[in-house]
Amino acid sequence: MSTNATMEKPSVDELKAQLAKEQEAAVSYEKKLQYLLADFENLKKRTELDVQNRVNFIIDEIMLKFLSIYDDFVRAKEALAKQKVNTQGLDAILKNMNSFLTEYGVTPIVALGEIFDPKLHEAISVKEEPSLNNDTITAEIRKGYILQNRVIRPSLVEISKTTKTDLVGENNG
């Protein structure tokens, strides 16, 4: 007899059991694959968000540096205008700078006369003003700006309090 004849052939029940076992393994591998795909998609989204946040951070930093230069030009124009010096050249530069800011979605924050919002404004002084509601912005010390719905520089403002006891630091209990 040949060696093949001595080997027993698996029974139908054994084959069914082996098939069931392999099907379980296939289902298990399929679930693992689904989890891996979900993890990959989450990683992809997280990476895209990280890259976008990094790009936004770099753009914000560049715009902040530009705004510092812009502020210097505005102060120079105001100083020269007080001295009755012709500011046409500075006016043209500021017009170009304003166009640049507008083109890239940088918009100034409206502050004067508004109610203080800590998301948009930074209060650096308080003024007693009985005729105004508490926290009304009475002066804008430095203009704030928004870039694509992100505050890149809050407005520095002075806010009102109706009475002396409302003033910061004087109402200690």
C-alpha cells in the first residue's frame, strides 16, 4: 500500500469544524482591519488638523509682525499730520497695507462703544463713567485684529465702571 492510503481523510464533521474555525478567524481579521482603517482615518484627520494649525500659527505670527510695522506707519502719519507735514506718501503706503490686510482676510475688531468681550478685548485701564453701562469700552489704546475667525491680536481698551466701588482693585470685600 502507498503512504497516501494509510493517511486518513478528514471526516465531513472535521472539515465543517475547520471551516467554522477559519470563518471565525476571517471575521476576526476583518474586524481588526476595520479598526486599523478607522485608526488610520483618525490619524489622517489629526495630522491634517495639526498641519493646518501649524500653518495658521505661522500665518498669524507673520501677520502680527506686519501689524506692528503697520502700527508704526500709522503713528508716523499721525505725528507728521500734527506737524502739518504732507503725508501723501504715507497715505499711499497705508492704503496698500490696508489692501494687503483685506486681501488676506485680516479685519479690525470694532471696540469703541462696545461692551467688553474678553475674547476680543484686553482691558488695560478702567475709568469711572456713571453715564455709561459697566464694561463699555471708552477708549481703544491699540487696535485688535481677526484673521479668518481667529483673534490674532486683541484690542487693548479702557472700560467704564459706573461707581468708584466697581473699579478694579478697590472692591476687595
